[in-house]
Amino acid sequence: MSRPGRQQKDGGGITRRQLMAALGQLGIGSLLGACAAPSGNAAWRLPGAGTVVHRGDPDYETWRSAMPWQGWVAPRRPESIVRPADRTQLCEALQQARRQGQRVAIKSGGHSVSEAFLRDGGMLVDLHAFRGVDVDAGSATAAVEPSLWGRDLALHLTRAGLAFPVAHCATVPMGGYLLGGGVGINTDQWGIGCHAVTGAEVMLADGTLVDAGSAGHEDLLWAVRGAGTGFFGVITRYRLRCAPLPRDIRENVFVFPAARAAEVVEWLEALVEQGMPDTEVMLLLANSPGPSAGAPPVTLCIARVVFFCASENASRERLAQVLAGPMASQALFKETMKAATIDSLMIGSVDAARGLGFGRSHVNTIWTARTAEAATAAAAQVSLAPSPKSHAVISLRKHTALRDDACFSALDRGFVGCYGVWDKASDDAANIAWSEASREALQPYASGNYINELDAFRRPDLLERAFSAQAFARLQALRKRYDPQGLFHDFPGLS
Ligand SMILES: Cc1cc2nc3c(=O)[nH]c(=O)nc-3n(C[C@H](O)[C@H](O)[C@H](O)COP(=O)(O)OP(=O)(O)OC[C@H]3O[C@@H](n4cnc5c(N)ncnc54)[C@H](O)[C@@H]3O)c2cc1C
């Protein structure tokens, strides 16, 4: 039996020609012709390049543990793992699940912090093969398949003089990222990723392929824009509106002791509020080795301010704005006006020495208007982290407008998250306990939670904090309309 290629170990994805052939065959809005109904038993296999692995097959555990992006693998076991090679095989897989009375979970890149795609029982459909991209420079649009890495999209767009708010880490693909919102690079200017989704091709529970946003399916596009792990179909392609590529990207770094995190947040919040429309402001709270052997680690607050400007002069004007006032000069260390590219901003997330293995991870994040207080709580948590790699991230924004045409409905000026990162299975319990304690430490400051970084298996009660009450109710009503038999799993914690 074949071995699973993890998303991150494979290179380019399908060629433009292959994608265009597939698009030509299908066409957005067309109905997929009835695919052959497969017979129903545990020996069911897909023909050709598609793969099916059943629980009990010798390679099952190898496949299951290759599904998440990280080394920690949730102890949940689907009956079968199916990797369709194309839309016809995807349709066959859904038909097979229906015949068998199995529920279906979908995976694009496997980055879900709770590994929401791993459920007990049922079928896991892995969209690994869906990685096409087609950029149209003239209309500043792109069509992307769900397992395409953010970095791969950014590289294609850069060549066309375009940009998109892809995730900050190179390997985060478009599938779950956009479905749950998409708080990526320069989002205060370019917007939340799902707000730039202009259409989507979705395979519904009955195997039909529909164009979300087309007449009669406006509600489906609303749900595509933010439903996250509560979506009730398979997104096989997004259409995106892109931004012009900024001519001058500059990275600026200011390092302070973590004890000053609240002051640093207040300083940068005031700047963001004043108006720095082409600037991204993030802070990292991380432990640095102590000054001498045996000395305890020092927790630092690293402010990273990136300008996405039209010219070097414009970047210098932004820098003057940042340097005005006392805080910048009090930094322990600073580096300013470092020339950057979208790729250089992302590539730090890929460690050449370690390959693409990121170790083990668990995450808790909040939206907040009380960012300075939450930053102090996060700094205290980081100083207690059992792993030196664990850290906290804070991002600040001015624009918090939500849209009626998007289900994404929890957002605030501050985003604060504690990110547990460790290497050994023997350290799982201590690090997950730290991550859970971090969630409890941050939650009092939360105005909401981010569906893409919420472990609802552990706290299903927080699901309703990830949406407005109206959006949550509308989503559940749409689920009944589009998936009346309940083929697709509901949110973790709800099914
Ligand atoms: C290293 C790392 C960096 C990150 N950086 C950012 C960041 O900068 N900004 C940000 O906003 N988020 C970030 N995230 C969070 C990320 O957005 C989510 O984990 C997101 O779910 C990842 O997408 P995925 O395709 O890997 O999802 P998966 O883990 O594959 O799937 C998660 C869930 O999404 C649904 N789903 C996924 N694909 C489809 C599909 N095609 N059709 C229907 N349902 C689908 C399913 O319910 C599935 O259970 C990061 C995560 C990691 C691990």
C-alpha cells in the first residue's frame, strides 16, 4: 500500500494547464454528473490515483498520524481515510459515506489547532491533491484550491504584482484558513481573508458541485466566509480578490523586557489608532536563554512593525511616526527599515535545519479590547511555560468592521494568543496543561474567540463566543437546509 505524502513534504501542486483542463471540464456552477455509486463495504477502494485506507489496514496508523501538520496526533480514529485525486473521486467518496451511513470530516492542510478533522468513526476526506492556483493579473483575482499553501499563493501573486493576506506561516493552506476567517499578513489594510473571497466552488452532501454566491446560493457564500469547523460541504475552490503588491516592504523590530509588554502595547495601540493604514503591528512574547550558564531564561517582548508602503519615502514617514515619542528609544535593541518581501516575512516559519517538522503544538487565542491587560497575563504565562519554545503573539488593528455578507462575526482591536510548542511526547501532559491554563488566564479579557484557533473539543461552550448570536443561529439553520441528513460533522464538541 502506498505511503501518505504529508502536505508539507510535497512541492508544487497541479500545473496551470491541469487546473484549466479541470475547470473547463467542470465549470463553476455546473452540476457534477452523477458519479458511479460505489458498492458499500470496508474493502471499498478508489480507482487510479485516489487512496483509501481503512481502520485495520497495516498502514492505517501511518496515514492517520500523517494527517495533522504537527507531531501531536489527537487520539481520535476515523473508520477510513480517503484521499480523492479529483472531484469525481471526491463525489464517489461522499456517496460511499452516505451509503455506509458514515459521517464525513474534511481536511485541507491539517493545521487545525484541535485537529478538528480527526473524529472518531466515519470517513476523513483529505484534500491533499487539491492544490491548484490560477492568477489573473488583469482582474487582480485568483482561483485557489484548498490545500494550496499560503506561501505558494504569495509567490504566484508576487510574480503578477499582487498580494493577499495569507497566513503568517508559509505552510498554512487556504482551505481551513479562509473558511474560518483568515487573519493574515497586513490584514488591517488588506482585510480579513474571508472578506476577499468573492466566490467558491462547493461540493454539497449529495455530491453536486455548486457555485456559492450564485442565484439561490447567496447564503452558502455567507457561510463560506467564516463558518470554520461548522461548515457543511466541501470547498474545492475559492475565488479571491487581491491587492496591489506594495513596492516597499520594511520590517522594524524593537525589543523590550516582557515586564513592559503593557506599555509597549499602549504605545503601539495609540499609533495604530492615530492611523498607520499600511502597517502591520505584532508583538511576540518569548523566552530567551539567560545571560550566563544556569541563569533563568529572560522573557522578552519583541515588537515587529512592518510597513507595506508605495515607496521608500513613504516608509521613512511611517518610521518617523513610530520613532516619535519616548518608547522606541527605550528599546533594549532595535533594527529599522530592514528591506523585506512577502516571502521573507513568511519564510522564517520554515526552519531549514529542522525541515518542516514543527514539533508538537497547542494554542489558545482571544479577541480583546483590553489588549494591554491581556498582554501582561500572556507574558506571565510565557515565563511559566514548561517548554522554552512556547510563546505568545499579540496583533493590533484599527479596523474591526464586520460584514453582513459574512458569517465571520467575532473581531476586536487586539488578538492575543499563547502558543505551546514542544518536542517530546513525554512532555505532552505538561504542555497541554500549560496551554489550558493560558486559555483560562486570557479568557477574562476576551470579547470573543477566533474559530480557527479554538479547541472546541475542550471548551465547546466557547463556540458561541466565536460568532454573533444571529450568525451562529443562521449557520445552524443553513446546515439543516444544505445537509439535512447530517453527512458532515458539526463543530467539534457538537457532533
Ligand atoms: C503554524 C500555524 C500558523 C497559523 N497562522 C495563522 C495565521 O497567521 N492567521 C490565521 O488566521 N490563522 C493561522 N493559523 C490557524 C489556521 O488558520 C487554522 O488552523 C486553519 O484551520 C488551517 O487551515 P487547514 O486547511 O490546515 O485546516 P484543516 O486543519 O485541514 O481543517 C480544519 C477544519 O476546517 C474545515 N475544512 C478545512 N478545509 C475544508 C474544505 N476544503 N472544505 C470544507 N471544510 C474544510 C474542516 O471542518 C476541518 O476540520 C495557523 C495555524 C498554524 C498551525
